[in-house]
Amino acid sequence: EDQVTQSPEALRLQEGESSSLNCSYTVSGLRGLFWYRQDPGKGPEFLFTLYSAGEEKEKERLKATLTKKESFLHITAPKPEDSATYLCAVGSSASKIIFGSGTRLSIRP
Amino acid sequence: KAGVTQTPRYLIKTRGQQVTLSCSPISGHRSVSWYQQTPGQGLQFLFEYFSETQRNKGNFPGRFSGRQFSNSRSEMNVSTLELGDSALYLCASSPGSRSGAYEQYFGPGTRLTVT
């Protein structure tokens, strides 16, 4: 069964303290792995798409990487405005997109 | 390009009533998906439409239905509302034709409260 697990559930960091969020997946045929950011009461905002192991994407303080079993979202020197819930989703060859439960990230000034 | 729009943004209904939510995708996007988001269950997939055809469906009862029009606009309907249907309903559009292979762009959601 296709499954996506994100860890940790919640993460509190000090401003400037770098860290990583994890997304582990099992899927029958990966079509794409997606990262989103969601602010309270709003729809998720697309960040990155990764298609194959070894691929990396960067945007400002965020960098996403992909292996055959997991993806990491690295946050370098975060700022309070990076506080949000980060969602990972996987598209499978069964033509479905499965979302993880998310990591709530809080950055203290 | 204008983003995904959803109407209405907020809705309060009584148990037993029915409701229709509307979604306009980004221009040129033919895939539209619907999700239910609650604090306890996270983002749950409802269904996906592509070129007016439902091509994927999640594990929701038949009270949840949807459709897509020739201009790619989509509606979802929930009949015989239950208290547990209170949630944020999100619509997302996607640029590609291959399901699961492209990113999705989400609307702001419709907050449905059932009393």
C-alpha cells in the first residue's frame, strides 16, 4: 500500500538554527515527490517537485533532496517567516497523490 | 496568471442539508482535484477530474460527488450533511495530463461548518 510518513510532527527552532524535515515513502512506481508549505487557514503553496533519486532543488533558504526511500527538506538559517506546516506528497503509478500529515515548523526570533 | 479560486470562502449549514462548492482552476489547467482537510485526518483526497471525466476517487461515501465542466471549472456536492463533514475543502489544479506526475496549485479553500 502506498504510504507517506513525515517526521517530526513538530519542530521548534531558534532563528538561524538549521535543520531538516523528513518524508519517508513507499509507493508502487514514483511519478513525483512534491513539497508544499501551508500557513494556517490557507491552501498549500507549491515549493518543489523531485522526480528521481539524487535530484536536488533549492529556493532561498530551502533545499529539497530525494533518495529511493525518502526526501529531506533542509532549512538553512531559518527566519520567523519560515514558520508554517510543510507537507510532502507522492504521486504514484496508481495515478494517486498521497499526502503526509505534515511537519509544523516554528521559528523563534 | 490568476490563481485557483474557490467560492464561497465560508459556509455554515445545518445537519441534513446539502451544499455545493465551486472551483475555478488556473487557466489552461485541465486537472482539478478536491481534498478535505481536518485537524485530525490531514489532507484527504476526494476525487480528481480531467477533461470532464472523473479519473480518480478517494475513500469517501457516495454523499460526496463532483463534476467538471467543459471550461474546466469544477463543483463538488455534499448531500445529507453530517457534523463530521465540517472541514476545510480545498481545490487544486494541475498543468499536466499524467495523474500524479505534476505539482498542484491550491485555492484558498472553503471553510464548511455543519451545525
